[in-house]
Amino acid sequence: MSSSHQTPATTRMFARVLGPFLIVVCTTAVVRTADMRAVISEFAAGALWPWMAGAFVLIGGLIIVALHQHWRGVAEIIVSVTGWLVVLRGVLLLAFPTAFVSMANSVMDMGALWRGACIVFAAIGLYLTYVGWVPATRPHAVSDHARPAHA
């Protein structure tokens, strides 16, 4: 991978959304660890929430997959893989809500591992936020001093 590789505009746009999203959701989940079991239980209590969440999650993932198939740089790979993982999550919520909730409860039982994973995803969110919001450099920009003066 070349250091002169420019991050595509679509990657930067998705990073602007996914980065802060991962930071807020993952940090909040860690801070509210004690509440997460109740959140999962209430989510699973009816058939409507998994269906609605699955539909919205699936459309969000499909949008990422449809608009972002870049696999050259780290940020590009993260965004593309995230899109596919979101699609998978949406399908699981729609087709297998009981299994999804069971997996969520199993992950919650892992305690420190679950919190560690949330921290890792929040760090990925920080990286994506940086990629998305820090101005892109123009490697071939000519400074005003190097331009010839016109009379």
C-alpha cells in the first residue's frame, strides 16, 4: 500500500458517519453496562422491535455495500467490512431474532471481553472520525511562491 494513496471521497463521507456512531454507541454501551441486559430483554420481549431494527439495520448496511466497495486502504477496508457486517446483522435480526438475542446475551456474559470489544470498536470509530473529518491533503498542490508571476 502506497503512502501517497488518497482516501476516496465516499470513504471519507462514510467515515464521517460511522466514526462518531461507533464512538457514541460503544462508549455508551460500556458506561451503561449494568443496563444492557435489561435493554436486550426489552428488545426481545416482542416481535416488533427485532423486525423493525432488522429492517433499518439491513437497509443501512445495503446502502454502505452498494455505495462503497473500496478495498485498498485501511479506512476503506474498515468501511467496506462494516457494511457487510451490518447487512449480516440486519439479516440475523429479521430471520433469526431469537438466535440473535441469545448471541447478544452470550456476549454480555463475557463481561470484560465484551467491554474490551466495545473499546476496540470505539477506537476504530476514533480512527474513522479522524479519516472523515481531518482535511485531505493535496499531494500535488503548487504553492503560491512556486507559481510564475504574470504581468
